[in-house]
Amino acid sequence: MMTLHEMTSSERAGFAPIKQRQQAAWSSGDYAIVGTTLQIVGEMLCEAVDLRSTDHVLDVAAGNGNATLAAARRFASVVSTDYVGALLERGRERAHAEGLTVVFREADAENLPFGSDSFDVVLSTFGVMFAPDHAASSSEMLRVVRPGGKIGLANWTPDGFVGQLFKVVGRYAPPPAGVRPPSLWGTDAHLQELFGARAEVRTARRAFVFRYRSPDHWVQVFRSYYGPVLKAFAALDVTARNALEADLLALIDSFNTAGDGTLVVPSEYLEAVITRR
């Protein structure tokens, strides 16, 4: 069987239209509304990689800058990248509000515009996992981090709440053929396949807890602001939209631990610290 790293350039070129559709999805709505609630994950990831004030840090697929801000708060030198300019602008606003110095730059995770061995630490929280070409994005992160440097990742697992959310949405808006699920990045086996030949991979399972006013409130926020869910609802007729909403509420009910009408949903993710040899 062909491995990820044996894909031809023509096969990788086939990801281009998929990437364009993904970029349109993430540009829709306002991911920052959801993204800011995940800030604690960026803080924990900086602790996991033992980030130092002397580190030169790259945040890949940074979104609105959770890991970016966490690293800058620790006085590191930070470059924040994403292929959605509007999200970088939200990160820029947040950094300005806190008086933090960060360089923001539009960049594709599969073709990073930086020299080899340029960074001490590369971070990504629920970001690079969505790049369609897993081999290209992982290779790029390994290329730009120096030998002995670290890559810190936070990736949703297949069996956790968000991983199951992808499956529910996928029944109504099937993903493009030939693209491996983003949630594979939340498995040890896939990270070993991507990084193991050139790096030491250490992982730990964590949980981020979604806390919303109610299950209905969560659905309202995600269908309004979270690009993939927004796009799925927009592509369906009324009957299918109602069915998708009912399935999302059923999924929430199976994970919700609140017991008081609010929403408290733990969602498992895989925290990875990858040290380049």
C-alpha cells in the first residue's frame, strides 16, 4: 500500500480544489466566536512543550491565535500563520489588546514560507489537522523546526465529542473523496506514521470541556459561526436541516454531564509533543 510520503506531485495537486472549499468554509461564519472558548488548550500546550522565553515559535493554522497568545504571554518570539486572513486579523486584535508583540502572516500549512530549521517550537491547536494533505503539512512542520526542537499539537480524537460531531455532519455533508479524516491526527498510529521516522512522538489524552447555556445554545452558536457546521446546514433543505439538528442534539445528550439544563460536554483530544531528531 502506498504511504502518505509516497504520493506523487500530481496526486497532491488534486488536493487544491478541496483546500479551496475548506478555506471557504473556515472563512464563513466567525470561527473566533468558538475559537476563543478553546484558549485553555493553547496554554496547556505551551506547558507541555516546556516553552521558554528564548524560543522562536511558529503557530501553524493558528485560527484566531490561542496558541499564539499563550506563547507570546510567555515572552517567546512568535509568528502566527493561517490561510484565512480574517482569522489572523482577530488574532492581531487580541494581541494588540494585551500589548503582545506577534508577527502575523498568511501561510498555507502545506507550504510554509520559512527556511528550514527556522524555529525552536512549532504549535498547532485544532488547526493543522484540517489540512487535506497530511504528509505535506507534517513534513513542512518537521522541515521548519530545528533538530532538537519541538512540535506541539492538540488534535481531536475520533471517538471524542468533536470527532463524533464530524461523523454526524459527514452523514449530511459527505467529505471529499480521497481525503483522510482530520480526526486521524488524534490517533497515536497516525502521528507515528507522519512523524515517527524523523522524530520522537510523545502523547497524552486530554479533555476540553465545552460549557454553553444549553444544548440548543451550542447548536445555535455552531450553526451560526463554526464554518463546517454552518456550511452543512446551508446546503440542506428544511427537512434535512431539522434532522441534522435533531442528530446533533442527540449527540450532545450522549456526552452532556451537566444534569441541570446547561451544557457541560467533555471532548477528548490528543496532546502530542514531537521532538525532531
